[in-house]
Amino acid sequence: MSSSRGRFGIHGGQYIPETLMNAVIELEAAYNRYKDDPDFNRELNALLNDYAGRPSRLYYAEKMTRDLGGAKIYLKREDLNHTGAHKINNVLGQALLAKRMGKTRLIAETGAGQHGVATATAAALMGMECVVFMGEEDTKRQALNVYRMKLLGSEVIPVKTGTATLKDAVSEAMREWTRRISDTHYCLGSVMGPHPFPTIVRDFQAVISREIKEQLFEKEGRLPDAVIACVGGGSNAIGSFYHFIGDESVALIGCEAAGRGIDTFETAATVNTGRLGIFHGMKSYFCQDEFGQIAPVYSISAGLDYPGIGPEHAHLHDIGRAQYVPITDDEAVEAFEYLAKTEGIIPAIESAHAVAYAKKIAPNMGKDKIIVVTLSGRGDKDCAAIARYRGEDINE
Amino acid sequence: MNRIRSAFENGKAFIPFITCGDPDLETTAKTVREAVKNGADLIELGIPFSDPTAEGPVIQGANIRALAGGVTTDKIFDLVRDLRADVKIPLVFMTYANVVFSYGSERFISTCREIGIDGLILPDLPFEERDEFLPTCRKYGIALIPLIAPTSENRIAMIAKEAEGFIYVVSSLGVTGMRSEIKTDIGAIVKVIRENTDIPCAVGFGISTPEQAAKMSALSDGAIVGSAIIKILEKYGKDAAPYVGEYVRSMKEAM
């Protein structure tokens, strides 16, 4: 008989060192105790509203809609949240939970730096110590965010192992957690890792789809036909999908980073190129070689540059409830520029993957159809890198 | 009976860990034979993994060197076939869950049986997930060796009761690597283990000196040493085998 916890179909579980087992069991118990606690939720909601700026806007992108000539496009503006991305939703929840558990120190991994900045922000606000692990390669791609984290009082540790990107930052944060558990909470930034993280992070991000549903009902009196979001680990996507999973008429579309293309080795499109495996605490799909060695993935987007995908997404893929499509660097950069020129909104390069897919499908849909695209973050952090991609060198 | 038990019948067991293919498989074969000659009672053979999350910098380095040298699971199976021509002591694999899972659990574990591997240590497979591989391990008579950590506390009895092969007692918090001092109360952990099973237990993580090996094995049934051996391999490369042999003898004599 299996005692495994936290399964989504065959995915999920808790594949972690014994040293961490009591820590995740304690975390699950604390989460179950507080998730429906009125005081906890009152405090969290006050922070989400007054500090982070929720609810985020659902904006009708009229010019983009007209330009594409098909489905009506709404943008869910997570980029307008404090710290500039959806990451703050999860971090405020986890930091409050960590405080209730008596923890005084937060550690986190970060790819693009948005989760690191959000964690550093919550730590500053709540008077906690904070250490962020970031791949050395990413500290170069996202130098501005490194500075922001330091400004907020966090220590940033560049990770030099492996490909020096997000997966290595996760590995190093896990190693640090096994070294120091009693006062430290690992504030994981996506719907991945061992149970209970995929569930906790999803629940804290589900506010996105709850708001989309209410806001669209107010504006249009109905459900959308499609919800599109980018997927690395998949936290903004699961947050955007969650309250629509039971509404079969709503197409749920996750956009994976194809890098230079899914027929090349320079890709991070897990569902499209990976296979079932066990890594970073979970069973899910991973980019790997025939002997199970994790592949050195690539994407222009540091936030999607990860060889795995959250277990709930893997399950939604298995049962056909969501589809996961690859978007290349070229397509994402083009969408990044397109949204800036068309709507005056500079999206994060991660979110630009979702915009790119909306651009592809909207013209082929009727004018009576509605697409919601989640803009998971804003693109200020990416301007220097995109300029470089276009052969322009600017001083940051 | 699984032959692992025999490793603990010659006084305290000394258990070296060697990453296969660091720097190449020929050196691994020579090093294993030297270790056997000099008193190793059981050897942990590491199958390298790209992202070894339970390892400190030293063993991470060995994993990277081995993979860069082109080692694969199949080549390591061939190494063991070759070793088994003359190596009679128990051999176990230490690797990560994905290496086994991705190869196909049945295919991997049945091959272990065929080539003479006695057990499997997977640091990212806790008690709750053991059913991923346990039924297949039992089918082929391969011991799935559990780990108990300083943070296991109320879990020790549960893990010990169902243990097979031997129990790997993790001496310290954190990842593998040498430590000047081991602060965990190993005696207290072993006491709970003893109350629940007569399976032997050996202590690993952070042991490098003969004094530490003597102290840790006095509290248990043996000592496991990884990083200190990898350091010797890192220093001497293809010429490391006799130096590892010498080190193994000094450790075994101290225990």
C-alpha cells in the first residue's frame, strides 16, 4: 500500500531526502491549519489588497483585438502588482505561513529574479532574514533584479553549478534547506517541488482565475473561450486556469519556452520534448537524456528556462484538460515588441510567450469569442536583454 | 539471505563510496579492487547524476567529471560485470531516483540482480515513496537501503521496522562532505533503531579521519566515507587507486 502524498494523477509526490521529510510534513500540517483560518485570511487579504494592489485589472485590449481581427482579447494585468509580477501572491501567503510557524528566515530560488524580488520584499516587510539563490548566468541576464534584491536587504548567492540557471538555483536552495531547517522556510516560487508546495502555491495563485471569472462576468456576462498563460514551473498558469478547470467550454492553454525550437537541443519545452521522470521532489515531465540525466535546457526567458513542469500541469496534459504549446524566442520577442507598440504595455519576456500564442490564434477565431491572456509580469527587467537580442547595446 | 549481512560479520564495517567513471571506469575498477584488498567490507558504487541534490561540492564535482567523461548506466553495468569476476564483497549502487526510473525500474533492478549488485541507495526516495521501487527490488532480491537523518525523530522506528540490507544513518544536517565535527547524537538514533530491528546500521556524511570512523562505528555497525575518497581521486586522478587503498587500510585499522 502506498503512503505517497500529494498526487495529481500519477504525478507529484515527495521525492526528497529523509532530512527534509519532517519539514514538509510540518509545513503541510501548518498549511492545513491556517488555510481556512479567518485571521490568517484576513491578514493575507489585507496585504494582497493594500500592499500588493489587488485585485489586478482585467483590461480589454481593444487595439490588439482590432489589429488581429478575430477574438476579443482581455489582458489579466498581474504585471501591475507590487514588485511587477504574479509572484507576490504566493510569497505573501507563504511568508505569513512561515511566520505563523515561527520561522525567521526565508530562502528562495529565482530564475528571472521576479520570485527573488517578491521574496526579498516580503522578508523586508515582515522583518525576516532572506537568502536568494540565483543561477550565475541569470544574475547576468537580470542584473537589475539582483540589485533590487540587495536593496531590499536580501543576500543573493550566485549558483555556479550545472548550467548556472533556474534548475541549479532550485537544487542549491534545497541543499541549503537540508543544512538549516529549524528557523528556515523554503519559499518555493512555483507549483513544483515536493508536496505540499504544488498545492500551496496553486492555492495562493488561484486568486488570478477567481478574479478573471468575476471581472469577465461583470464586463461580458460570460466565461472566456480560452485562457492563455506562459508555463515554466507553471504558477501563473495554474493560477489562471484553476477556477476554470471545471468549466469544460474554456480552453486552457499553457505556453512553453521552445527557445530556438523544439527540434533543437536549445529548448525548455518540457511537455513537448520531455518525458516522465522524478526530479526536484516530484514525478512529472522533464527534459532528460536516455539515461535520465537532466538536460541543459535553454530559453531567452530566464523565468521559463527550467527542464520540468509542475505535476498538476503534467496531469492536466495527461487528461487532455489543458494543452501546452511551444513558443520560440523569436516569436516571444516579436510579441514583446508588438504589445509595447500596440497597447503601450511592455510585458515580461515570459508573459510575451502567452501574448505570442494569442496573436497566432485570435485571427482564426470569431469576433464573438473571448481570449484572456495573463500578463504574469512587466518587462522592464528584460529591456536590456531584448535590446541585445536585437543587436543593440544599451547601458542598464 | 542477501549477502549484505556478511559485510557486518568481520568487526565493524568500513564502507567506501566511489563515483563510477571519475575520472574513468578503468580507474574505478582499479580503485575498487584496491579498496577490497585493503579491507573494505562493502562498496557503494555511485552512478553519476546531472543534478545530485544531496551532495556537497566534492561529490558534485565527481559526478560532473564522470558524466563529462561519457559514463552511462550501461557502461557502469559492464564495469560491475567485470568486477564480479573476482570481487566477492557486497556491492550496492548509490544514485538518484530518476536514474533508475528513467532506465525502467524493472529493467534496472533486474540487471542489478543479474550482474551481482546487492542493494540500492536512493537519497531522494524517502519512506513514503518507497513503493516506487520496493516491489521490484523484492522481486529481484535487491535490498532497498533506507536512510535515517538527524531530523527523523518520530520517523526512526517506522523506517527501521521495515528496513532491509542495512540502514544508512545520516550523521549531520546538510549535504555530503567532510566535517570537522559531528554534533548529532548518533547513539540516541541507533538506540531507537536497535529497539526496532536487528538490521545493521552504518553512519555516513562528514566522516574523513580514522578517529571519526572509530567513533562513529563504535556507536553503530560501520562507517561510510565518500568525499574524503573522492578528494584522493580528484588529487591523483588515474593514479589514485593505491592511495585510496592506503586510506582504506588506515580507516579499517582504526575501527
